[in-house]
Amino acid sequence: MADTTGFYRDRNGVYVEKSPGATLDYALDYTTWLDGDTISSSSWTVETITGDTSALTNAGDSNTTTATSISLSGGSLNNVYTVTNTIVTAGGLTEVRNFRVTIKNRSI
């Protein structure tokens, strides 16, 4: 079942579904985890889990002091990718979070 952010959860963790032709933004909010600390840097990686090597592309990313976002484009139909965000805080902590992206033809 989807929550209000559009992420789904299964036994393997959190994932989203994306059409191959779509370019969509995804955000991670670290406010609660930061507990008053702030994000000083953020980096993203995308890795193919299953399918051909057609890339899911980082079309741009950004961050504020409490949240990060990435814009993803492309990907091949039925491929599954892992998208990983690594942040470093002003207090020197490092946190790594990821989610999967499944490429599907989406309908209404």
C-alpha cells in the first residue's frame, strides 16, 4: 500500500514505481533523525539491481539543511534500481539511506 509520499513498502524495503519516459523528483526528509543537527553535504548513487544496463539517470539533486532530493529520468522497462543517498552532518555524522525504483508502464 502506498503512503502519501508515493513510496511503497514490501519485505525488501521501500520502493517507488516510475515510467521509463518520466522524470520525477524524490525527497528524503531527515528532520527527525537529525535531532537539531543539519545536513552539510549530500551525495546520490544509482545502481542497477536487475535488468539490462540502461541507466536510470540522476537529472539533478539538491539538499537543504534537513532534506535531500533527486530528480530521476530514464530507466528500462522492468529494470529495478537501488538509489542511495549519503549525507554528512555538520556534527560529523554520516547516514546512508536507499530505496528501489521499479520501472513500469504506469496507468491511471
